[in-house]
Amino acid sequence: RYSSTILETVTSLSAALIFILGIRHRKDIYDVLGNREGN
């Protein structure tokens, strides 16, 4: 059953990475929009 636990950890880690990357990307978009509005 080690393979199943490894799969679960990998899937959870990948989901966390996607979530963090999505937040970063969203923040970058907001920064660009803010700069456009400021300029």
C-alpha cells in the first residue's frame, strides 16, 4: 500500500503547487491592472 500513499501525497502536493501558482499568477495580473490604472 506504499504506492497508494505516495500517489496521494504527490496528488496533494501537485494540487497545492497549482493553487500557489494560480494565486501568484492572479496577483501578477492584479499588479499589471493596478499599474495600468495608476499610469
